[in-house]
Amino acid sequence: MLNYLTGSSAIVKDSLWGILTDPQTYSLHTLAAQFLKPEPVRDVLYPNPVINATAAIITDLDTGKVLYAKDADSQLAIASITKIMTAVVVLNSQADLEQAYIVPEEATEISGSQLYLLANETVTIKSLLQAALIGSANDAAYTLAYNTAGSEEKFVDLMNDYANYLGLNCTHFTNAWGADDPNHYACARDLAKLTGIALQNETFRSIVATEKTTITDTTGKLKYTLGNTNKLVGKYVNIVGVKTGTTDSAGESLIVAAKGESNQTVIAVLLNSPDRFTEGKNLLDWALRAYNWIEPL
């Protein structure tokens, strides 16, 4: 049992207290289902992967177990991978995703990848999330941040507060869309943890697994076609997302997740890779071959 009860002591404590105070809601079966996850077990005869990215990690979503790591605690630029945290903060803050946001003038002046939104255009939160996560639109991410918190600066405070809450100790944000900045960084280990949390949200999971779609403003007159910047989505049936990032400082980076035959999900993070899609697919394939997922007794 030790291997399955080494998670957060606070969660264990809360669950045990729930059994005592509300046995109908918190049963021993519920507690067991929460912690007795299939455990990834390494085939020691399978060779280690060769990865040329500056930093990389691959984790098992259900258990959080690290399956492979390379410089996973190095603080590096992360570019548009930032938008995972942007989306998480928005999803935690806004219950009605059909609410319309007004595009601020500042969003139209953002550089880099854009949807080319118009100032004062109204777009739903869900459509803006799709634009930010599928098409990596910086103007959409800025619009989300501005409207959610009243300014990008206040939104960034929320991002950093949530990072601290999650224990992402080598992560710090200065903007909501991934612009290069010496004080804007994360490590592969933190990003894998954040992505695992994000993938538990049904809306996020659905969006990042979308290969292409079309969104509109609230009038339906302005249409935008989105193609996923993660080129592995749609190319392989077991790929379930999640996000790319590209800037001069970050190089080409990628977070990608896949499901295995045992219904397990593995998350790979590659920062500054010379060939992120090839390395990402190779790393996922390696994890699903080098490990077997064993059901607990």
C-alpha cells in the first residue's frame, strides 16, 4: 500500500476526515479509488531515450510519477506554453464561458502570433480560450487577462498566486501570453504538474485536443479559422493535446500528452527542442513502451 499512499498528506487527511463526518459521501471505496491508481513500472531492459531538448520530462497523469527527466528543474523561457496557466486562471475564475468579453485596444497592438481581433469586438470567453489554446493567439490571451482581472498586471498576479498555491517553485510570470522576459520562466517539472491539473478540466481538455475549428464574434459576422499549432494533434489518434511555444529565448518548445492502451495518460514536456514534434512523439512512444501499468491488488 505504501506506493499508493505517498501523495499529499493533506488530501489523505481531508479524505479520512470526510469518512468520519460524512460516510455516505466519503466511503472507503471512494478513498481507495482516489489513491489506488495503476502504477507505472519500468522495464529495466528498455534503453533510455535520447533527447536533444535543453530540458524535458515525462510524467504519468494519474499518479504524478516521473518516468523520465532531463534538467527538469532548470528555469527556462516558455513562450506560449504560458497560455496553459492563462486558461487555468480564467477557467477557475469564470463559470459562464458564454459571457462576452470586449477586445481592448491594447490587445490589437500585441506582437507575435495573433488572431487579429478588432478593438471593441465582442467574443465569448470560450471562443477566446479556443483562440489562445488552439491558435496560440496572443491578442486573445491578452483579452482574456484584461477582462478577467481588469488589467493584465492584476491577472499576472493571479497567475503567480496560483503557481505559488500549486507549489510551482521554479515558475514566475510577467505576462499572460508568453512574451520573452528575464523574469518570465518555468521548469519542465512545474509545467508537467500544471498541465496535469489543466487536463482534469473538461473544457480545457476538449479545446487542446481540437485539430481545427472556426470561431466567431458574438454577432456571428466575423469568423476566424483556427488550426492547432501542435502538429501532433489529429495526426495520431492517441494524442490528446496540449500546447506549443516559440520565441527567440524559448526556442521551439512543446507539451504533449497521449493515452495508452491501459487508459493511462502520459505528459511530455520539451523545452528548447531542435525538433519538438519528433522528439515529443518519440518520448511518448518511449514511455508507453518502457513502462507497464500495473493494477493495484
